Amino acid sequence: MSKPSPTLARAAIRISTAGVYQEPFPTQAWLAEAVRTVASRLYGQVGMEASEENSSAPFAVHRTAITGQVSKTFGALLDEGAPHLSVSWVLELLLQIEDLAHIGQGYYIPRESRVVRLAHGWGRIAGGLPLDSSEHPDKGIKSVQRGTIGRLVRLAENFSPHDHGTEYSEVFEWMTRNADQIFSDLCERLPERSASRPPADATVYYNAQYQRARTRRDRWQNKFPEGAFVVARIGSLPTHYYVHISKGEHSGMSWFEVTKEEARKWVLLAETVAGTTNPFRVDGNGKSVGLFLPDMLPAAWTAALFACSSTVIPGDKGWTLEIKPEARGLLEILLRGANIQPI
């Protein structure tokens, strides 16, 4: 791991926590900024000490140092028993949206500052340092949408830079490609070796064309469906996932075992090809909208929905999201891209 320059390290130490007091009362987005600030400062201190000692050893900050410092500084305002004001949970959120990076054994570093493009006209200012759109004045960024965990921004129509300061998310790339392009990309990620066909008596298949089903659960069936590809799983624990290819250069090899993450992408593609949507209940009160997001989407889609939320509360099988009106437009784009129909 490369070390930051002494200048960057000192700049991180000079970061003030004044910005996190902009809210009249603690919110999850406010706490996310506090965690970013503390992590960046601690990392800067460690980096500067290492550079002064000419140390070549990799360095980072342990999660207990981050949570401990945040609790020490803002403890009177926080409640670890309240999910939205849990420092540990907010730290996990920042890891999932990749503002911080986990390098092993509980050690983290803030990621570099960058603009992550989520959809046409929408992005976020990402990175561990507390930032605003003025950090990127020449990139067509209009304004930071306050109150979002991911620091949402509106992007100009001609926003299209490809450089180290811009990152195009997998969600954005997916939504700008057609089904054939996505199919080819997923085929390239298949294992080099094919697998044996899973036992028929223990296997269910995802039939995205089954129109009478309202949920994904009802589309997992015992009958093998027709199609250029089929996603299958073995129901016994631990669950194993497979993809059967009947079209293209991989058709002769037929069966491939894939990870749960890759299987979720194949399911998304199957729904896209079939024109299938999943109805989700969305509640609104004029000031915000809320929905329960089951743990069913690929990681990039889940992270994008987290980023546009003002609050994310974990549950047994998913998360409850709250989205402010200024982020409603991006929410609807992301849900459509995930084959979800709000009701």
C-alpha cells in the first residue's frame, strides 16, 4: 500500500469537525460526516508519523480507534442502542459505499476523493475526507444534496470525464448497456471450468417469465425453464448457485457454479430480458419516503440505494431506507434499474 505524502497527511490533520454541526440535531448523514472526519484525521496523524520516521510498513487505523474517538467527541449526542445513531453501523455503511476501505484485521483507511457516477444526471462525492462540490469546480457538478449518506450531487448533462477523479459505478455501466452486452460481460466472468449438472431433485430454477408470480420467491420453481441461460440453486445449506448457458460460446460447457453475488446479477439480467418487475411498497409523508429493501440485490445496487438515503436501518432480512424528496429522482432511477416497481 502506498503511503500518502506528508502534505496530504498534514492536510488531513487540519480537518475541522465544524462541518458536522450543520444539522440542528444528530442524523445518520451527520454522523457519517463525523465518522469520515475522525477516520481521516486519525489516518493523517498515523501517516505523518510514519513519514517522519521514514517507515515503509503499511499503516491504517483500527475500527476501535475510529469508533472510540467518535464516541469520545460526540458521545453525549449518540445512542449505540438506536440503529441510526450507532457509530459501528455507520462505519459499516461507509465501508459498503466505499468511502472507507477495509484492509484486513479490523484496519481501515479513507478512500481517495472522487466523483462516482450513479446515473445520468446523478452522482456522489465519495471519499473519506469531508468534502463538498467545490472540491471539483470544473467537473460540471451543481450542488451537494444535503442529508444523504452518500453526499449526492447533480451532474451536468455533458458530464463525461474519464480520469482518476471520476468513477463509473457498476450500476451506471449496467443501465447504459443492452441485454446482449450484459450477457457477454457476465459470460466473461464465468469460471474457466464447467461444473457437473446439480442434482435435479434438490435444485430449483429461476423462471423470470412466470407472470403469475409477484415475488422472486415464487419464481424459483422445480421445472427447468426455457431461455438462453437459466439460474439455478441447490436449496440445502450451504446454498450453491449455478448458471446454465444454452447460447453463445459457452453453450457447449453448459453448467457453471457461480457465487451468490454473480447469481444475483444473472437474475437481474433474466428479469430484464423477460420484462419482469418486483413490486415494492413505498410509503411517503411529504417530507420523505421509506421502503424496506430485502437483501436480494447485488452489492453495487445496494450501495447505491444506501448512498441516496438519509437513514439506513438494518433488519433481519434487509434494510429500512428513508429518502428525502431531493433524492427521490435518483431513487426511482435506481429502483427501475433493479427491476423494482414502487407501489
